[in-house]
Amino acid sequence: MDAVQFNQLIKSVKLGKLVGNARYLHSSAFHEMPSELKDFIILIADALKIPASDWNIIKLHTQQFRLSYLNYPQFYEDSYPALHNSVTVDLDNKTQKIANYTATENAPILHRKELFISPDDEHYAEFVSITEEGEAAGLYENNRIIGFKKSWERIIHQHGYELVDGRLFRLSAMISAATPDNKIDRHKTAIQRQSLSTPMKVLAKHSYLNGEYTVFDYGCGLGDDLKELEAHGIDAAGWDPTHRPEVDRFPCDLVNIGFVINVIEDREERIEAIHLAFELAQKLLVVSAMIAGEAHIQKFTPYKDGVITSLNTFQKYYSQSELQGFIENTLDENAIAVGPGIFFVFKDKLEEQLFLADRQKRHHNWKQITTRPTSSKEKFELVYVEHEALFKDFWNTCLILGRIPANDEFSDTDKIKELVGSHHKTFTLLDSLFEENDFAQAEQYRKEDLLVYFALSQFDKRKPYTQLPDQLQRDVKAFFGNYNNAIEIARELLFSVANTELITETSLAAQQLLPASTLLANHSLTFHKDFIDLLPAALRVYVGCGVQLYGELDDIQLVKIHFHSGKVSFMGYEDFNDSPLPLLKERIKVKLTQQAVDYFDYVDEYAQQPLYFKSHYLTEDYPNYKKQVSFDKKIALFLPANNRYGIRLDALKMILDNNQMEIKGFRFYAKKQTA
């Protein structure tokens, strides 16, 4: 075999991890490569007397006539296995270079092991979950510094994790002093962290760490979150039974009890910890705990209602619904899912309503006011031109609220009164300046947003409130007359989503309004999550009920409304933005009538399923849209007709192989025939 044929064969290999100018593949996946290449690799190894036991990863150099035989003896056992030895063979110069790493404590290590093996490998799903853990923890943000054992361990610790039994372990900040009879080593659970913990990041995402609120970290461990908050000028304090037992526990606006209850082996003590934390919260309590499936839990030694790790630490893993139920039963309060294993519990019910309402609030994308006024009111025209920025700000406030703002809802009220006289008069004059009726649309949007909010609050069985925040009181009066009217209309809206005929009819109408979507006749409507706000109110409630049961849609791209089964599905795809055929990674089906959530992992029980015709879910301003449209037209030539979801990845590869075709990026190429 010469260098040209060698490089051609390597280009035909699609499996394996591609790093720079090399492709790495585990020996168990050799059946995925051309037989000529496989035989050549083994032939060279035999000729150089490299025993099969001394290598299990092959490095195929794509730009050189070179092979490297790498030995990772703990490939299947370790989550991030270390390189023991390697043999690099230069086939042009007929030389070899041997390296041994067994004597070093900082050997090269592997990541993303699922890329090295075939999807039909029994370990594939486990490897995928290991990678997903690292991605969720933010460990892969800088790939340049993670290639060696010591730097990788340092990155793990900096992000607030530790490897326990091969899996990332978020070590809690809550530690209780060990008693002589306590066999659990809780003191091992506090570590240094150099970035905000996940619950704190969620608070920041929802604008609670803007400096307006005081923060108390209940079970703060070594206090790394507190240092970061204080560096941003936030009034923050924390208590910990081991590291900060002398600190007083006192009320604050926000209280975080992060990854605390999952390391307490006594259930009554868990309940007490949540109660004590909730007593300190004046506005909001954040509760978080570790989430895991049965497959992971079964690896450990059972203890009480949890497990014992190899560090002799207790860990109580929850499912999402189990954790929500535990919190709500303990506190007799609503627990709002804001992420996997993270819940908000509001003590300030006005703040809770503002938070929930803001979740449903659409932001009116008003147009720049550049049109010259055509009103006959010449006096106001002159005032407007002279104070254009002020009146733009006022008009934008009207569009945001969907109504005329109250005096305390606009910062320059005094200036408006000085120039015009009142908010109402100012609004009337401004409204007469423009031909396009932007305000009518903004008014409709805000009314629908409020109805969706009130409907979803009843779906979640939230307790009735005798008083609303001032802003919501004004909204209710402006749009509904009184609170009872608003609740009655919202209740009708909520009940309407149980009407399958209405859902079907509304979905059919919505399909005509959405900029992109797919309609499966008499079955479902699927669209990108970015278009949720464009749905009619009934469908926003339908989808919103699913979101309230599941949590945030950060890793989800597509939403499917089922017409007849009372279900909504959320689909997450790998590399959705850049791949012309992104692979389905997870599907969450929410059963609204049963208020249950089913998770389906498509790298475990199911063969990989590509998303065909991705352009059907995108708009023209989406990156690579034209390339995607062209790609979709070509891929249609290879797919069987009348197939609901398209064929699986392995079937597509077989069809392409039979047609001597291959896909590279967004283009199709004819495979070159080998001699």
C-alpha cells in the first residue's frame, strides 16, 4: 500500500475522533473501516512485533504516511483513561518512535470516548453520559488545556467537581460535624471552586444577582461562591457547620441551599435543613440536588434511601419529579423547576408572580421612530423634534406595557408633564404620529401574555393571592377590568387546552403563521423553540404546561405539539446549529393530563436518528440556511417516500454506500474507487 491509497482509505473512515490532522479509533470499531485499511494496520503491527495487548487505539495520520499504536489499558474502566505507551511508525522513512508514559503522573488522557467506538458498542451510552456530564459542568470550554491528567483534574476542581467512581461529583457545600457514631465522611464533601456553582448561575441568569438583593449561602463550604459574589459588589454571607460554624445565620432576600440535602443521610435532618433555610429566605429559596438515573445509582452500595460512594460519602440521587415532590411536601410551597435538579421556592408571593409572568412575557420589537410626523398639531411636532429621545423612551415604555404607564412606571414623568401635561395626552399625541398601529399589537401581546401567565399559574395549582403587585394590578384593571374577570378568562383558556379538536384546529392555523414548522397530518405540529412566543395563546399555555413540568429548554431545539394525546415533546439534537443532519440526543415527552415526564435517550436504547430537512424549521436569516435547503433537496433523493421520521443513520449510510456517495459538511461527493 502506498501513501496515496493510504490517505484515500483514511478519508473514507467516518467513525473515530478527529483531532487536527489525525483520526483516532478504538480497535473494537475496526469493522467500521475498509477491510484493506484494517488488514494493513494489523500487518504493520505484526511486522514490527507489536503485540495486540500493547495497543488498543490506532491514530491515523491524515496528512502523512504514518500510523501510531496507542495503549490505553483502562479504556473501558476509566472515564478519562491515561496513555501508557505508544509506537509511531513513519512508513515513508521506515522508522518507529516508542514512548512510555507509565512513569509520569501527568500522562495524556482521553476525552469523549464515545467517539472512538461504534454506536453499537455496549459501552456507547455510558460514554455519552460521561461526556454530557463534562459539557454540562463547563469542562470543555477550553479544549487546549485539558489533554493531560493534571490539568484535567485541575479543571474539574476549578468547576466545583471531583471524580468519584469515574463520574463527576458535585460536592456539596453542606457539611455537618461528624459524630462518633456517624460512619459517613461528610467532611470530605467541601472543595475549592473557581467559578459560580450551577444554582448561583441560574440566579444570575434570571437577574437576581444584579446587586439589588442580599444573598445567604446555607452550607457554603469553603465559601468560593461568596468570594465571587462579593467581588461583584453583592451583599452576600454564608454559614457552614464545618468551615464557617461561627457565622450567624440571618435572613436575606435570597437563600441558596445548593447540593446540600443530597449528602445528608438522615431524611429528618434533610427536612430540617430545608426548613431552616426557608425561614431565612425573605423572597426566594433556591434548592438543588444531584439528579441521576437508576443505571448510575445501581453501581453503588445502597445505604438508607441513597448510596455510599467510594469516598465513603453518602449521596441521595433524585429524579426531577421526586425532588420537586420532596420540596413541596416539606415546605407546603410551590417548587418551580428552573433546571435539572434546581428549583425556586418563593416566600415573597408577589415576587413569584412577577417571575412567572416575566417567563411568559414577550418583548415587543418596536421599529425605530424615524418617520417625519404628519400631524396637524404643529406645536407638538416642534416639541417632539426637540425632545425626540424623551418621547421615544415614553413610546417604547407604552409598547412594553401594552398600556399607558402610571406616573411611577416612567422615570421622566415630571419632564413629560412639563412639556405636554399628562401621560394620557402624550400617548394620544404620539399615537397620532404613526400610520402603523404598533400599539394595538403591543396591547394584544401583553393581554395574551397575562392570560398565559394566569392560566399556567392555575395549572400549577398555585395558591390564590389576595393582593397583586402594583404593576400586575394595573395590568389587570387595564385589560380585564378586575381580577375575577382575568382569572375566569384564564381558567377557560387553561381548560381549553384539554380540547383536542381545539388544539388541532389552533395548530393548523398556527402552522400558517409560524415562519417555519412541519405539520404531520392529524397528528402533530413541530417547530423550533424560538417560535413559541409566536403561537396563539392556547398553544402557548399547552407548551407552557410542559415547560413547567420539565424545566428550562436550554438544551432543546424542537417542540412537538401532539394533537390528540395531551402530550408535548421536547427534542434536543447534537450539533444542531452546524450539522446538516444533527443527531437526536434526547427526547422528553410530557404527559399533561398525568403531569408526568418521560425521558428518552437516543444513544442508549435507540439507534441514532438524524433530523432530516432541518431547513423546514429555520428561517432565511439562520446561518447556512441556503446550504441547508440545497442539502435537503439532495438528501431527499436517497430517502424512501412517505417515511414519517426518515431512516436511521445506519440505514442512510448503507444507502449512500450502495450509491457510492458520501457526505462532507453540506455537500455530497462520489466515492473514489480504490484499485
